[in-house]
Amino acid sequence: MLSVDNNGDNKENNSIKELTEALKEASKCICELQAKVEHLESYIKTIDYNIQEIESAVFPNANDEYDDNFCDEIPIVECPKCGAKFQLIQTDDPDNLECPMCGTQFKVEFSDPEE
């Protein structure tokens, strides 16, 4: 006959089961958040496109130097404190950036690609 130590193995098994359930729930939440982030990214791209269309209709001959000089590829910045990487958007001020992960404020200096 197999006997189980009620004080040892059952507690460990229950702890493992509880931990497994917690991890499953966390995984589910992460997947839901990821889906929401993807939806928001799509929504933001749509808004950005609509704003560009409005700008071109309202200001057909506008010469926006910032847009003309902005890189074709969106620059990726790394936080000096936590190491999080994120993309700059045209409205970001490189002299006053804030990390979306840890809130650290820092400045970014861009080098001239022709140098």
C-alpha cells in the first residue's frame, strides 16, 4: 500500500498545481494584452494615415522640414536605465524622452549618417 505524507508531498503538489494555474492565468492575460496592443497599433496607423491625408488636403504646398529630414526608418531608442527599446515617433522630442517602461527621462543625440 502506498502512503502519502500529508505534510510534505501534498503541500508541494498543491503548491505546484496552484503555481501552474497562476501561470496559465498570467499567460492568458498576456495573450489578451498582446491582442489589444496589436489592435491599438493598427488603430494608430489608421489615425496617422488619416492625419496625413488631412494635412495634405489642408496644406497642399507645405514644406515640413522635420518630416523631410526624418529618417525613412523609424529610429529605435534604448533606455539607458532599464534597457527597454522603443521606437521614436515624429512628435517625440529627442531632448526630452521618457522611457515607457521605467519612466526615466533622457536625451538622444543622433549622428549624421554621412559621417
